Amino acid sequence: MTAAGVVLVHGAWAGGWIWDDVLPLLAERGLEARVVDLPSCGEDAERLTGLDGDAAAVREVLDQTDGDVVLCGHSYGGMVITGAAAGHDRVRQRGDLENSR
């Protein structure tokens, strides 16, 4: 079994930068990781699309990723990845860091 790619999704009031310390740790373990910046959490008012738009942004990354994917969402990102993963055949597992303790 080959390792799945990892897609990291931040929570509300944050950005992809919250994963800056995690990315090198995943790379050290040979895992390819991508970070999604959610449109609803950005400064561009024209991109503020809400939950559906955020899920679409994650789904776009899933569509562009080869092989299986593990989704990891922090806080609000957990709702986003749930919507993005629904019916997507590449998603191997979802995880919500906020509720996984």
C-alpha cells in the first residue's frame, strides 16, 4: 500500500500558515502534503463564498491530486473537509483535529 497524500485545511480566523511547522514534519516522513487556503477566510471580498465555496476549493485540490488522500481539518476546517469529501473516491480518511483529543 502506498502512502496517501495529505491535504491540510485551516480553521476560521486563520490561514494556511498554521501548517508551516507541520509541513516539514510530514515531508521528513515521506508524505506529500498540500495546504488549502479557504476563500471565506481571506481578505478578498469577492472570494468570500462561505462553507460551500470553501468545500469547493478543497474539492478542487482533491481533483488535482493523484492517488488516495487523507484530509485533515482544524476546527471549522473539519466541516469543510466533510463537505469536500462527500462522494469523492480519492479520500481515504478525514480527521478533525479539534475533536480528535
